[in-house]
Amino acid sequence: MTILDHKVDFSVVLSVTKANPNGDPLNGNRPRQNYDGHGEISDVAIKRKIRNRLQDMGESIFVQSNDRCVDDFKSLRERAESNPELLKLLKSKTSTNDEFAKIACNEWIDVRSFGQVFAFKASGSGSAVSVGVRGPVSIHTATSIDPIDITSMQITKSVNSEPGKEKGSDTMGMKHRVDFGLYVFYGSINTQLAEKTGFTNEDAEKIKQALVTLFENDTSAARPDGSMEVHKLIWWEHNSKLGQYSSAKVHRSIKIESKMDEPRSFDDYSIAVEHLEGLEAEIIDGL
């Protein structure tokens, strides 16, 4: 496999319809908004979905969510110690951070893609570890093109959780959703960091496929099937390690405008990608 030898930029255009794309736990789990009323989806949430898609594709993932854990490990340290080479380094007092990082990057695609902080306290089975890995794949927070409208509804529980209690149906809660929003997020893949983590051209293709299918197998009560959809993936592959243009200029080449005052669907927007001399944009429709 060949280490990534050219800079990559990308952008994803997605829609949210009657769903909560990313609740804010400090605001009653309401969909995230900035001070201008535009919706947001954190980069952490996006990376979680990419990890899930890579896991669905059969890739080895270090940071697995509890509901998608495919092994018996209950902590990141246990997962790290499951690798014999890492276990040996964890017990060694002469190992280097570079050795630890190299093995971890070879083992897990999310580590060599996004990076990872390995911060483990000393225990009976090993010594303290503090290793930081910087990953080549960086992703921005997704932001809606227009301000979003949030609908909140009150819900009740119709059963008792514990025996002996007579009241159940009057237990109240709140549920929030975005009626409709078109969001866009940007990202890039850095070749210098790819060389350090061993990120390959094949890994970049896997990231691309994960982005196209970002919301497959991502159903929840807050995000019913079909409520979140990837419409466009725009993928730029530069012809050099540093690239012909800055990522900021490449990302600005996307022009998204609403055709009406109150857009209610993806068709109510126009999307154009300005041509940059010597840099072709591959535009992929969502599935």
C-alpha cells in the first residue's frame, strides 16, 4: 500500500428533516445552534459516524462506541493491551512514544486517520503512558446554510419503571427536532501527517466511501431512517503534497444559495462549484 502522496480536500452537503442531528447536552439536548441561529453538527459527532461506517466496512476501530463494541473490552487501555506488541511496550520502561504510535497506527484505521491521545495511568499490568498522535484527516464543524427552526414537543411515559408505583403516564419529557436544514462541512487530508501515521491512498478511498454513506446504519429515536441524507460529496485531489491551492480557497469554491425565502427541501437550493485551474472537483451524489 502506498502512503498518501497528494493533498486531498473534501466537502459534504447533507440535509436534516425532522431529526435531531446533534443534541447539545448543556441545552436540554436541543439541536446545536450558533448565535446567528444556524444549526451545527460538531466535528466529534461527524468523526463518530465515520468511525461507525468504517467499522461496518470491516475496519479495525480503536475508539468504539459502547453500543457498537465488537469486542469484550470495556476501556481503551484494555483494547490497547490486546495488541501483544503494545502490551510489551506498556510494560516496558524503555519504550519510546514513536514506537507506540507506529504500532497503534498500523493496528487501527481511526488512529492513523484522526489521531489519538493515549493517556493511561500506571496499573498492575503496565506503566503510565502519555502518547499523542496527530492524524492527517481534519474535519470542520458542519453548519447549516440558513438559520434552522427547532420544534419541541412534550412527551409522557405510559408505564412504571419500578414496581409499587401507581403513577407513570404523567412523567414528562421533551423531544426536539430540526424541521429542515441543509448543512455543509469541510475537511482535508494532510500528506505530511499521513507519512507519520502511515495513512495510505487506500485509506483515503475508505474515508471517501464512509462520507458518501455517512448515515447508513445510523438509526435512532432522534434520527429515524431517511431523516438525514448525504446529497453531495465534493472531493478534490491535488497533484502535489502541498497542493495547488490552500484548503480555505478550495472550500470557498462551493457556492450554495437558496432559491426561495423559506427553503424546505434540498431541491430549494442551488449548488455550484467554481473551477480552479489545474484542480478538478469530483462530485459524487449520495446513495
